Amino acid sequence: YTCKLSEEEHPLFLRLVAGPSIDALSFVLKEQQTGEVMWDAFSIPELQNFLRILDKEEQDQMGSITRRYNAYREKLEEAMRATGGPG
């Protein structure tokens, strides 16, 4: 079954007390779901800052993907040249 641990429960201690058998006790940690964001609670400057952060993260991700595929393209072209294929 699934349950949320209370503030008084300590997963490592519970695991140690349960002993080595994973049949006696096991845990699956999940990220807490916070629900819907109440955007009205933020000021315009705060929202603009969120947008700047998201734009930077998006640019970083696009750069990472572009670099990865450029590296793949270079390796493929190099392999094609080595086998005498087009390229």
C-alpha cells in the first residue's frame, strides 16, 4: 500500500529495524505533488523573473541537444568517410 510518512517517521531507521529482508519492509520514494500553481499570488516582476529562468533553461537544453546531434553527425560522417561512402 502507499502512504505518506509522518514527520516523526524516519525511513532509514525503519529499514534498519525491519532487518535485511526486503519482504518485511520496502520504500519507494516519490516526489511530492504540489498541485496547481496559484499564479495570481505572484507579482509581475516575479512572473517576469520566472519567464527569464524558463527561457535560460530552454536555451541551455536546446544547446545541449544541438551539441549532442552535431557530435553524432560528425561521427557518422567520419565513419562514412572511413568506409569510402558519400560524405
